[in-house]
Amino acid sequence: MSVSRYRPAQTAPKPHHAAVAMMLITGAGAVACNNTTALPQPPLPSAGKPAQSPFGQVSTLPYSLPPFDQIRESDFRPAFEQSMAQQRRELNAIGHNAEAPSFDNTIVALEHSGQMLARVSSVFSNLTSANTSDELVKIQREMAPRLSAHQDAIYLDPALYARIDRLYQDRARLGLDAESLRLLVRYRILFARAGAKLSDEGKEKLRTINQQLSSLMTQFEQTLLKANNDGAVVVDQESDLDGLPPERIAAAAETAKSRKLDGKWVIPLQEITTFQSVLTQLKNRQLRERIYRASIARGNGGPDDTTVALAQIIKLRADKATLLGYRDFAAYMLEEETAGTVEAVNKMLAQLVPTVEASTRRDGMELQELIDTEAKASHTRTFRLQPWDWPYYAEQLRKQRYDFDEEQIKPYFELNHVLQDGVFYAAHQLYGLTFKERTDLPVYHKDVRVFEVFDRDGSPLAVFLADYFARDNKNRGAWMDEYVGQSRLLGLKSVVVNCLNIPKPPEGQPVLLGLEDTNRMFHEFGHALHSMFSNVQYPLFGQSAVPPDFIEYPSQFNEMWSYDPQVLAHYAKHYQTGAPIPQALLTKVLAVRKFSAGYKTRGYLGFLGAAILDQSLHQIPAGQTPDAKDMMAFEATALSKAGVDDYAVPPYFHAPYFGHIFAVNTASVYAAGFYAYIWSDVLAKDTEHWMNSHGGLQRANGDALRAKVLSHGFSTDPLAMFVDFYGKPPELGPLLEARGLTVSGRSR
């Protein structure tokens, strides 16, 4: 299960689910509109032609790809101003249309509104994650409360809501098709959840909360990016890097040079999680501890402190939930999820804890035995297994059992082979897709590659951007973004990007991957496929609208092809000779992959810890949330109470760097929803079981999944989609089997 993020463009204040979700979770909102029947209008130029903007019209490039070569940082402020004013005029015309409300002049008109703002916001929010700068940081802080105010002006406008509600009351007589009826119902729900039914006083309070939240979320994300960069560990002696492969050492030297630290080596904090992948290889225990402590120190005090901001965010979210009539923020958020209720999520997490904790405890004992045996053989003092030891000794155990060193396979896991002969090959075999690299289209960074995607009948389907290398101005982790979302109404096809953080080797050196980075490539491409296959009429129902506890399902399912024997044999080719991976080594990889899936219950306990922490923080009633100084104590108590406080197994995130739930660009998906990874994993493993039972990598299977699940976006109830495909409700059995668990807690 890959620890990555689905991160749709969250700042676009167009009234569709992704933007509304951002507003609801980050608390977008600021300027009061005094509950008048007209949206507030800023002074507009009375004459003269507006300045030409690269966002003013739909891009003429294929698939409406943003014209990156024409976009300058100085374009964003005026583009935001112009596009917000434009949408306010559009929405005023809808809200005060003299004609009686109709589906076309109200709901469809809403779907058409704000297209320029959506274009500006999608590019801006994606660049602030993938290729930010000091100037973009300034613009982000400046625009966050203004975009929030713009959204509140939309969703708290009584004239708009009155038209929507009137249509809703008359829905039985409108003769709408199923998708159109669902659209009308969704708009009413979204406006109501955004506070449209509140009193004037309540709306004013909500605007104040939203304004504060918007600024705090932006502050948290920007501070965390700085903390990630500042947390890099500087190494003075190359000998301390013993265990790292040569290309990783070379990359560390290059990173040091880029930071004007010639003659040293810099190990960046490349994962957004507590776990750092270098811990599996470094022999130097003191350096492992330094890296681990740097990882968990992010945001907790010092110049990059995030605890004050996150404590305020938690408080304001609780206040907002109370204002909107909910027990707590989790109850408010989970109402829109597939899970449905706080009780359902708590029950699922609680059921998994004893099984996973028992298996993890046995794994820890096994690793301790390995440490003791090694110490005895070398006549040195043994030590107690610590968090920075677990990854290293789990890797040693894997080598011992399977005579396997990941360095053996890296020459066969070259990035381009994995992408073209693995990721793309699986998509071709399963769905009939073909890919053509385009070097004639503009990109936002020289390392980004562009591929045109063609459907099974050869027709144009989408554009896929691959941005795989780490940069200091790029957020950590891995994620997928949409630059353009599919909609038949607007005549748009998907433009998507996958972002990873693979260390870039020196010029001329190959990019050789391990199993984790390979798995991430398949995972993120699962998100991309979900977007590419979207075939909905209305923008509201695009892939970005799918509930968080369903959005990770297609990506986690797509991971199965990274270790499918047919796919693995096709992409595992030596980067120099092109020779296929030897059968003996291929057999080892498959065996090791199965071992790792079960043995990484340690990782699964970390997932559970993070999910439980997320729920604990968001199930606090208003007036009872912890202050910044009490945040870590609250966290420790919550984890202990839930039984996930194993000293050697920290949660995947501690609160100060839990960007999934506090950063402006991801919280709309994961706040009170991090459990989605586990919930979605159940669906993914059920689907993997179904695939294997029906012949595996076959077009008929891919066509079935695409037709019944991947093409519907949010135009159909997600659980109903899954049951239609799988033939019955989700089952826990395949997940437990895949993770080497049973209900009784015994490993298999």
C-alpha cells in the first residue's frame, strides 16, 4: 500500500465538489456579503480592454493543455482578479435571472460558470506543490483568503440557494435523467453543507472561521515545505554512508553541492511520512537515528514550528462543525464518505488493531532475535530494537531468508523500462491504451515528460505528464493532479500529472528504482487512469469529486500489476544490455514481494496509528481541543488508548507534519479521512482477488472494471458501483490474506 496522495486542485472556487470540499475542510471564506441578494462586486474598470491573460481563453493546445511556456508568475494575480470578477458576474446573472428557475438556467448554468478561474486555480495550485518559488508562496498567502471569500460569497448567497431549493422541491416534475437528477440533489446538499441555511449571524461567524482556516492551512503547508528542506541531514564522511548504493551516494553529493556544501553529503527528508527509505540500507546506526529524529522533529518547535497553526485549525474545525449542527468535525466530514459515520470508521479501525498489533509484536520479536544473534557473532553489546532499526533489520531478514539484496534487481528496474514496459504495458493489456511521447508540448519544468494517450479504438483520450524527480521546491511524497478534468458538457478531456520524488542521479547516470518507487509509479498511475477514464456529463461529477475513501481504491488496485509475473517479466530488463531479468532472480522478487506484504504489518500499524490520530483530533467537541503546548501529549494519549503506541512503531505521521490533513492542498481529501487508505485497500484487494479469479491481465477484465467503476466518477453511488462490479459487498478476507493476517491475529 503506497503512502501517496491524491491531490486535486483545491483552490479552484468553481462550484463543483473538489472546490466545495476545499472550502468545507480548509474553511475557505472571508469577506462578508451582509446576506444581500447580490454577490459583492469589486470595482471593475469602466472602460478599456482587459489585459491579455494566458488563462483568458481555453488553451488552443491539444487537450487544452495549459500554455506553460506563456505563463509567468506575474500573470497569476491579475488572472485571479479577472476570473473572480468574471464568475461573480456569471453567478449574479444566474441568481437574479427574471425567469423562473429551470434546470438549464440554474444548474447547467452553474456548471458553465467559473471556467477561467478553474483554469487559473488548477495551474497555480499544482505549481505551488510541484515547482514553487518565493513569489508563488507570496501569491498563495495573499490569494488564499480572497479565494475563500469568493467561495463564501457563492455558497452563502440566498438567491442562488433559493433557485436550487425550488428546483429540488419540484424535482419529481422536471423529467430529468438519472445523472441530471443526481446533479440537482448534489448541488442542494453542497450548498446546505456550506452553510446556506444558516441565519445571517451564523453566516457571519462561518465567514470569519473560514477566513482564518484558509490562511492557517496555507501557512501550515508552506511552513512544512520549509521544515522538510531544513530537516535534511548533512554527512561529513562518505564512510558513514556505507550501505547506500553508489548512485544514492552520488545524488547526496549533488544535493550538497546544490546547497553550497561541497565536500559533504546531504540526505534530504524525501518521504512525507515518518519512515525514510534510506533507513533500510544505512549500516551506520547513529546516522539512522539522526535521520529518524530529523524526520519526527519536523514542525515540532523551532523556526519551522507548525503546532500553533494546527492547534488553531483543529479548534476552528470543531467550532465550524458545531455551527453547522454536527457533533464534531469528523461527523461532519464522514457524512459525505462511503463509510458514512464516525461509528463505522471507529469500528473498522478498532477491529484491525488487535490483529495487526499482534502480528507486529511477533515481527518485532523476530527482528530482536536477529539483532541479538548479530551482536553475539560479532562479540558486541546487543541493543533494544528502535524505530530507526526496524527498516534496516527487516531488510536484513529479507536478505537472509531469500538471499536477496534489492541492489541485485535495480539494474533491471530502470525508470523508463518500468514506465513504458511496465506501467504503460499493463494499461495496454488491460484497457487497450497506447501512449506516444510528445516533445513538442510545453512543460513547467525541464524534467517533466508528456505523453498523449490513445483509447482502445485509437481515438485521443488524454494527456499524461510524468514529473518523477525530487527538487527542493517540490513537496515531498507522491501524488496525482488534474490540470484539466473531463466533462462532456464542457468538451474537455483529462490532462493529468503524476509527481514522485526520485533522487535524480548525476548527468549520464541511469535512474534505477527499488521496489517501493516502482510500486509508487503504478499507484499514482492508477489515479491517472481513474481521471482519464472519467466519462461524465457534468464537471461536478468528475474523478476529483469521488469521496476520499473511494478515491484511493483504483490507485491501490493498480499496484497489483507492479508485481504481476507477466508485467514484471516485461519491464524488468537490464538497463545496459536490455537482457530480461534472470528467471531465478524474478522468482526471488516475487517471493520477496509476498514476504514484504506480510512483514510490513509494521507499516500497517503505522497507517492505523495515523488514521486513529486523524480521527482523534477531529472527534473532539468544540471547546475541548488541545492547545499547541499540549498537542504531543494529546497525541500520545490517543495512540495509547487505541493500542497503537508500540515504541518501535511510530505512526506514519505525527501531528506537526501530518500534511495530508492540515495542508491546504491535501486536507480537502484527507482531513478526518486518512482512514481512506485502509478502507480503499479492502476494495483494492477484493478487486485483485476478482482479477486473479477471472484470468488476470485480460482486456475483458479491464473493460469490466472501466465500464462499471472507473468511468462513472461521482455520477453514481461509489459503493453501488463496487457491488455491481464485484457482485457482492466488500469483504475483509482478501486484505487479511494479502497482509499475512487472520482475524485471530496469526500470521500466515
